[in-house]
Amino acid sequence: MDAPNPVNEQLRQLPAVDRLIAAAGGGDRVRWSLGAAARAVLEEARAALRAGGAPEPLETLAERTRERAAALERPFPRRVLNATGVVLHTNLGRAPLAPEAAEAVARIAAGYSDLELDVARGERGSRSTRIAERIRLLSGAEAALVVNNNAAGLLLAVDALAGGREVVLSRGELVEIGGSFRVPEILASSRARLREVGTTNRTHLRDYENAIGPGTALLLKVHRSNFEIRGFTAEVSLRELAALGARTGLPVIEDRGSGTFLDLRPSGIPEAEVWGGLREGADLVLFSGDKLLGGPQAGIVAGRATLVERMRTHPLARALRVDKLTLAALDWTLRALLEGEAEARIPVLRMLLTPLAALRERAERLAAELAAQGWKTSVEARASVVGGGALPDLELPGAVVRLEPSGSAAELATQLRAQDPPVIARIHQGALLLDPRTLDAAECGTLIAHLRRLID
Ligand SMILES: *Cc1c(COP(=O)(O)O)cnc(C)c1O
């Protein structure tokens, strides 16, 4: 007989699932999460032993089981506090909705609605006409369409309008945004063919002109949402491209990424308004609902009616359509824009446009409260970025609280993420930076309470 294999022996000595559940505190009625957690922990323990790890005592396995069960039970997504000052933070769900928009969502979610019913006539209605009308009123566009997100808008546009033919795009605009949105890959997954023109840094009008032929379906311009090209550069403006489109009879589509119906230039936020693109001659503009617009995740398409109609009746439109919850949130956001004072009512705009003096005052107050708890704090001038693949170069003047723990800032950041609700903050040179731009008064109160518990 062979000598006993110590790993097999160690595997045999792992507790049975029931015993681990009992050790983790499972009583007569075992919670669903404890069973699932115990099985997962045992699976990990087996893998660790096979990989040469040391056996772990029952209590360690039980502790891990409890932690895992608690994690399984936690709702997802969870509310977090954004202390980074990045208003459109893709990892943190981009645009927070106004409370009224959230209430509209809750109201529609919990009952039946007239989503596809014309109540007055008692006939079938359309889920899209009312929202499209609001977008038309805001943008001056002939027609509009809402889909799941901007990526869906682009996919639908190129497939519906250029299926089997070519989409001409500058090599300087073959962008990747947020890791999963890559323009060439969207094109590749449609029936349209990408025709790249120009070079990374320089594209001229003649590059487009030379590429146009019988197989060309449309000219595409993609906003460089998250980077800039500097130095020896040349770019064809939307206006020039639109003129070329008009000369050659080709539609011009602008993927703006971020768009809003307000002119924010007086507030120092450049060229975001959607009708700018339409005015410059784009036949269609595409943009996200949850970037500068400040609404729910959605892709908005606005422009020429014949093109929108081809997209609306394309089979993919059904697969990419938005649900009633999105429509309810978007409808509130669009109405707020139509009614005015959107800068005060839409959280994204309110946060972006908060005056520096107000940010400084909020930072001073937060710093004073934390100092009173014994934390070492100071207030420093620091710009916030917009984020969300919007306006890469724009830095908004701001003020942050610099909190210097006696121990490690990374450790404090981890502890803050372990709170309920978790706080997400930036670390800079051994300190934690707390940016009041993205925290409201109640959230500041929660943050102060968290830090009172964590004082070192
Ligand atoms: C953000 C962005 C997208 C992707 O928009 P989603 O709504 O996230 O799908 C597409 N194009 C540009 C230029 C963008 O900035």
C-alpha cells in the first residue's frame, strides 16, 4: 500500500457543509445565504489545500462563511457616497437622478401605466412619441428616438443606415470609452463596414473626399470624449464634414457622447449643447442620457426624420428599446429642462455648476467638524474633473478637505469603504481627499458620523 497522501487526508478532514453552517451560527432555519456561502468556502478551502496551502481551523472557515453570507444578502446595487468630486463617475453609476425623477420611477414601477395605451381613445399607443416630442421641442430636431444607451444608438444607426455599406471615420476618432465601448468593435458587430481615413493625429477633408465612392453610406464623427490630441494635428470640423455630406448626398452622424439641451458655455462648460451639432449640419446627433443630460442611462438620437424612421423601424430597435422605468426618469428630466431652472433641479448640473465660494465654504465646514473630532484636516484648492467620458480637459475649480490620518491613508480609505453606506474617496500623497462637490448636506453628515467611529 502507498503511504497516505497528506492532501487527501487534509481534504477528508474538512468539515461537512452542515457542520460548517452550524459553526457559522446557522440555527434550525438556515438562511439561504449561509448554505451557499458554506459550500463556496469549502470549495475554496479544497482548492487551497490542493494548491499546497495549510489547513485552516473550523472557526476561520466559519468566520469566512459568515462574511460571505452577509455579502450575498446585501442588496445590489448599493448606495455609496461619492467623495471623489467626479460628478459623472462611471463606476459609481454616472448621473444620480433628482429625487422627483426617482419618485416618478418608483410610481411607475409599482403599478400599471399607460406605456403603450392612448388612454383617451382606449386604443393602443406608442411608448416613444411623447418622449420624442419633448426631445424635439428641446433640440429643434425633426425627430428623435431613445434606446438603451449611446452605444446602442450608434450600433442601431450604423446598422440601419449603412448595413452592407461603408461608414467613413477618421483614424483620430477610433476611440475607446470606459473600456467596453470601442467604436471599431461596434462597427464590426454591425453589418456596416468601417472605412478609416486620415491618420491618428491628422485627418483632412480630402481624406474623406478620396474615400467616398458608390459603397459609402454615411460620414461619422465621434467626439473624443476622454482624451485630447495635441501637437501636429488637423481635424475636419463637423461643419466642414456636414458641408461635404450635403455635397455628396451622404448623411453625417455625430456621436457626441455627452450632450445637454442647455448652453453651459456662460458657466465655463464648453460646447455640450446638442442643437450645436444639429446647427452645424449633422443629420443625426447621438448622446447619452446619463452624462451631462443628468438623466437615466439611455441613448438619445435626434435629427432628420427620414433617418430616425429607418432606425425606429429596424428590427434591432426592438432589442435596444428602453423600459418604462427609464422613460419615467427621462421624462421628468426632459420636463425639468423644458420648465426651466434645470441647473438647480438636475443634480449633475447643480453639482457641476456649484460656485467655488460655496464649495470652499462646504469644505471649511466639513474640515472644522472633522478637526473637532481630532482629525488632522486642511482645506485646499483642487479642481474636480467632470468624468464619464465627458469634456476630458475641463477642470472645474473646487475645494477639497485634505484629511491626514496618523496611519495609512489607504487603510483609512478601506475602512471608509467598509462602512454602510460605503464612502469612496481619493488618496493623494498620504492623505484622503474629500470633495464636497459630489456630497449633499445629509451625505456630509453621514461621512462625519463614519469618521467619528474611525478616529485613530
Ligand atoms: C460615453 C460615450 C459613448 C457611450 O455611451 P453609453 O451611453 O455609455 O453607451 C459613446 N460615444 C461617446 C463619444 C461617448 O463619450
